Amino acid sequence: MWQQVAVGAIFFVAMVVNAITGFAGNLLAMPGTIQLIGMTDAKVISTLIGTYNCVVLAFMTWRFVNWHEVKKITVLIIPGMLVGFWLYYFLDVKVLLYIYGSVIVAVAIRTFLKQDGPRKMGLITTLLVMFFAGLMQSLFVSGGAFVVLYAVCVFKDKDEFRATLSTLWVFLNLIVLAQEGIAGEINTDNFLLSLYVGIPALFGIYFGNRIHHKVSGKTFFNIANVLLLISGLSCFLK
């Protein structure tokens, strides 16, 4: 029972953050959830809750969605996801998680130190960023930090930023859910736990949405940068 309460508390906080920014929910939720209930169940629950959360946000913010970017990012990210689906069954995920965390921390530090603001990404950099976003999305349902590297260069409005990323995660999470279903990873226990966790997650969406409307655009993007750092460091939790 205490594990269910702990997982529910983790996802409440994570969904508050996700509702504010449109990303980082699973990035923050996965490390602690993995240690409480194991990698496979944590991945399934994160996918189910992430899909539910983003459907709600996408419905609430549909008029701000940049559909061109949703289609573009989806196409670019799928190759990395396909590789990630294969690697999941062959690699030590703990080692990969540490590598992931190291990359995100390095990116966050660089973002804080850079004074001239985000620059437009070149084609090669964009392709690499999207490949690793797809890889981490399929392995940990947590490709958001890499997508944000691209998003902060493209979206200058916080509402477009949040709405577009929320809609994007709906499509990407459905792909992950399909893979999990085919692999037989979704079972009665983790499905029922996801229903329980969905209750505090819904409250998290409500509070996060209220906070979103109170922060300025500059504060919003500062929050996004801070979350990159937190997300990277959370990968090293024991």
C-alpha cells in the first residue's frame, strides 16, 4: 500500500510540472518509480499516465498546437524509437540511464552558461537530437529533455510550446503503448495501479494548469531550463 501512495505522490508532483511546461513529467517520475516497482511496471505506468495527462492537456490547449511541428518531430523521432525498442531487451538499462543523465546535465549547464539565447539548430544537430529523443522515449518514456533542446529554438510562445509538446506526446506514447502491449508488458496489476495513480495525476494537471497561466514567458523558459538539470540529476538517484 505504501508503494502505491509513494507512486501516486511522485506522479502528482510530476504532472504538476508537466501541466506547467508540457514536458518533464515522466523524466521526473521515472527514476523514483523504477526503484519502487521495477523498470517494466514503471515504464508501463509512465506511458499510461503520460498519455492520459497529455490527452487532457492537448484537449485544453488544442488551438495553440503547431501541427506542422508535431508532424515533423514525429517523423524525425520514430527511427530512434525503433532502435530503442530493440535495445531495451539487450542493454543494461541502468548504465544507459546514467549516460542519459550525464548528457542532460551537460546540456542544462551549457544552457545556463550560454548568454545569447537559443540558436537555430542545423540539420545534422536536429537529426541527432531527435534520434536520441526517440531512443530515450522508447526506453524510458522520457525523450522530453532532448525534444526541448529543439523546442526552445523553435517556439517563442509558452502556450504554443506546451500545447505542441503535449499533443506530440500523445502520438509518441501511443506508439510506446502499442509496443508494450505486443511485448506483453501490460498486465492487470500495473494497469490497475495506473488507474489509482491517475487520480492524483488529475489533480496535478489541475494545479499545474493554474500555475501555467500565472507565470511569464521568461519565467516559463527558465523553468524549462531548470527542469533539464533536475531531470538529468534524477537519473542518478539510488
